[in-house]
Amino acid sequence: MCGELRAEDAGQDVVLMGWVNRRRDHGGLIFLDLRDRSGIAQIVVDEKSAAAHAKADAARPEFVVAVKGTVRRRAAGLENPNMPTGEIEVVASELLLLNDARTPPFSPAEDAIANEEVRLKYRYLDLRRTEMQANFALRSRVAMAIRNYLVGEGFLEIETPFMTRSTPEGARDYLVPSRIHAGSFYALPQSPQIFKQILMVSGFDRYFQIARCFRDEDLRADRQPEFTQIDLEMSFPQMDTIFRVTEGFLTAAFAAAGVALTPPFVRMTYDEAIRNYGIDKPDMRLPAMVSLTEELTPELREKLKIEQGLPVLGFVVPDAGNLSGTERKKLMNEIRGGFGDCGLDVLDLVRLQTSQEFSELFVHIDQALSTEYRKFLGKEDTPSVFQSIMSGQSTGQPYPLAIVVTPKLGTTAQHRAGTVAGILTHGHSWHSDPLETSIYKRVGALRLELGAKYADKHGLFAKTGAAADFKFVWVTDFPMYEWNEETRTWDAAHHPFTSPHEDDIRAGRLASDKGAVRALAYDIVLNGNELGSGSIRIHRKDVQAEIFRSLGMTDAEAHERFGFFLDALEYGTPPHGGIALGLDRIVMILAGAASLREVIAFPKTAKAIDLMVDAPTPATPQQLRELHLRIATRS
Ligand code: ASP
């Protein structure tokens, strides 16, 4: 292959086939950079090989060429250290033009052009680019490493249908009309969820599939209507078993990209994630939030005009300091502006520090923030946050930025009156107060905003290629239900096959206090991205029926949609559980790519269009007739 030739190969006769990456005509000598999947080799065609020279003369970029020749070392001083094959060239004795090519709309020899629509329309040319070739080679290696690991752990790869019934994962279904059964439709699976559970009923014990899933939802930049999951299910597992297997295949996948992970990963409950990071997918590359609620005694709150009883939270952004007084004020105003009228404010720490009255509070805040910061750095001997501010100021070194957020006087009343836009969250709310949860979330969002704003300074998001770039965390004990403000109903937060905590079932919370029911559900999170979710499932029909009821489904509706599954549960279903992780996202992260489209060979646009094949398209009148469909034009 072109990219494999090295100095040791000098003297070898080779046959190479590929595309003309670039052509340089030096009169008597023509240089062709020949590209195949493995890389690029320089071909020299001398006019003394007259036939070959004439063909090289006619060759143009992207022509398909076969070359017979001999490898030789380049003359001293003419090596190209930027090319793996830069020490050699191939002297052509014969050359065949296997095919010509129109002038391409962009050159596969160059970096990606900015216009992504053109890239997608001419995807075959875009995929020729070295970077894309590397992405798909990586994807293949990663998938193979995962397969090998899982098969080694006794998993069987089993395919499940694409044409099936609806699987509730919270998105809209893609439907396929049936020609044979007028008016009936198959649904494309949002996931293999029900089938993999049925495979456990069938005794397969350990199933996996690198499975395509289809979800018709409003597309965000990081979503695709069809995407690939590493989907697995096990019988008789503890949560720990699923965590170990998942950590195992992720370690294998990352090793395929040259990254050595060191499981086990950190674990925390959903509740801890909200309290410490203000989000259910914590980005552990930044220090956690710190509760200063206890430090702000009722007397101090009164003096500082801080609402009683609500959380006060602080956090540190590493190495973001070196702000002048004016810059600091500007930042505080920006933060206040960002809070809008949600009832939050930033505490002026400079004021605290310089005032006699609050100096003790200041010391406490410093201690609390510094303890967390040292924990984050893993260095006991780091100076306190404010000490480093002081010393940083004198030495010009970057120092941490400390932010403390407080609820303003009147926040509770405002909230109770329901006047604060967006602050009422019914979902995920077994915290005593939804207002509290919303404060955690808002401060968590600010932590991320400032983390991103100062990324260049702290460098914590930079990719070094080391395992430390990848901060994994398991989040467990998710809420079972989520309040849907639109439909004013409780929805399943994961999916309706997730088992609630035994304790919550026993305490009767399914009926009395849905917001407080925890699920045996877990997410695996990487650098603030949810990579996958799973759960221990319900394996008893009575519990499953009760959950359907609690989601507002009548028994008749449950029977109509999931009768086959409820039946299956009655024939000796083992306790089981599983997980599914997005393969596309994992490869995207490993490739350091900016979007899922860089690692999906034929992706769709944000409007769910395949620009290359031009899909979707209207059906012909005959197809519509056969499918018993009529298109109604919307008025
Ligand atoms: N089917 C679930 C999903 O797609 C994953 C699981 O529960 O195993 O999120």
C-alpha cells in the first residue's frame, strides 16, 4: 500500500493503485502523489519511460492510477519529514490510467471545506480525505474491540428486528406502512429494549448487539435520526456486574484508540450529582460546587440580604484569575445579567474580605472552597484559594476564580407565587423543594459556562491524548418519574421497564409520591456527556402492570401495546438488567471530532435529510396506492 513504504523498502519492486492526490509537472519529470487508504507515496515518472510519462502527463487529480515501479530513497535533502513515506519515492516503469475523474467540487487532498452541505452531497469525495479514512478505521477497530471483549465475557451477538412495534424510549417512531395489511404500520425500533428483555426470558443470559436505533425527534447538533448503540442485557446481574462489563468494553474500546483507562470509574447518586454539580451528567474536569449553606447563618443572611433557608453555593474555576478590578466587576454583572430574574445573585467576595464584620465568614468560605479545590487537584499542599489569589496577583501567575451564588431576599415568595419564569421544575424533584433543585441546576450551569469561558486559561478541556483527558462517572439512583409540564402527567424518566427501588415500592410511593420514587437506573457519563443509560428491569408482571398504570395507562391500553410482553413476563422471567451506549459518540470523542457526522459514513443533516441520495423523497402514486396511503396537503 502507498502509505506503508519506508526507507527499508528501497530496491523493492511494487505495484500500487490509488488516486492522484496531487500532480507536479517538472517537464522531464512528473511527480504524482498517489493516495490509497493507507496514505500517500510519491511517484516519479521520468520522460525516459515514455509511455508512462505520457499517461502521467494526462493524469489529473482524483484519476485512478496503477503504477509499477521500484522504491528508492530520495536524494539527501529532498526527504519530506512531514510524510510517513517522506524518505522514499517510487520510480515508475509502467503506469495505467484505470479511470479518469471530473474536476471535483473540492479536493480530497485538502482539509475539510467549511460548507458542510457540499461535503455531504459529495460524501464519497469527502470520505476520501485522510482524516475521514482515519475516523472510519478507528470506528472499525473500536467496534471490533468491543465485540471481542463481550464475546470473551460470554455474550452472544443476536440481531433483533428493524420492522417491529413501537418501543417507548421517549421519541417519536419512524413508521413503515404495510402493503399487505392496509392501514397498518411497522415501527422502526427506538432501541432493541423489549427484544433484549425477551431474549433474557428465552434464557440467552448474556446478549449484546451493535444495534441501529431510530428516533424521530427534533434534531440537535449532536443527534442523528438513526444511530448506533452498543446494546447489552444480562440475566441475574447486580448493578456492579453491569458496571464491570461496561467498564471492561470501554477500556477495550479506548485501548483500540491508544488510551489506557483505569477502571473502576467514580460513582455517585443522582442526588449527589445535582447537589455537587447541579446536573445529572457532571463534567468532572472542573472542581465540584461547594455548599456554603451552613456558613451563611440566619444572622449573616439577614445582614447580607440573603434569603433564609435556601442553598448558597460556591465553586472555583481553576487558573481563570488575573482579572483586574474592573474585569471582575464586569464579570459579576455578566453573571447577574445571566441570572435574569431567577432570584439569584453573586456574592461580592472582595467586599467580604475587606470588611471587619464579614472577615470570619470570608475565612470559612475560603476554607470550604480550598478543601474542595485541593481534593480536585489531589494536592494537599496547594495554598488556599485566596492565598493563591494573593500570591498569583503578586507573581502574575494565573490563580483560581472563586464564585459564590446566593438567593436574593424574596426568592421563596416570588417562587411560591409562581412568577419566576422557568424556576418551577417538577421533574426530578425528590429534593424537599423544587426551588432548591433549580438553584443547584442554575449554579451548575454557571459552573459549566465559566469553565468553558476560561477553557483557554485553565486548559482542563485540552486533549493531551492521555487517559486523564477522560473523566468517567456513573450516576445511579435516578428518579423513576419525570413530570411532563406539557401533558401534565408523570412520564418514565428512563423507560417503563425500569425497576423502581424495592424500598420505594414497599413504602407505597408509586401511588403516593411519584416524584420521590428512585429507579434502579444508571447513566455512564464522560466529560459531561451522557454516553449511555441502563437499568435493572422489572421482571414481575404485577410490578410491570402497576408501573404502566402509574404512567397513566389503563390495563386495556397496556394490554393493547405490551400484551405480548406482559404475557412473556409470566413464563419464568429471570431478574435481568442491561445498558446501551452510543457508539457514534464514543468514536466521535476518541477521534477528537467535532460532530457525530464526522464518524457516521452517511449521516443526515440537522433537518434529517441525506443530501447525497436526496432522501426523503415523495413516493410515486403507484407506491402510495399499494401502501393504501393518500397524502393530505396541510392547509
Ligand atoms: N434501551 C435503553 C436506551 O436506549 C437502554 C437500556 O435501558 O438498556 O436508552
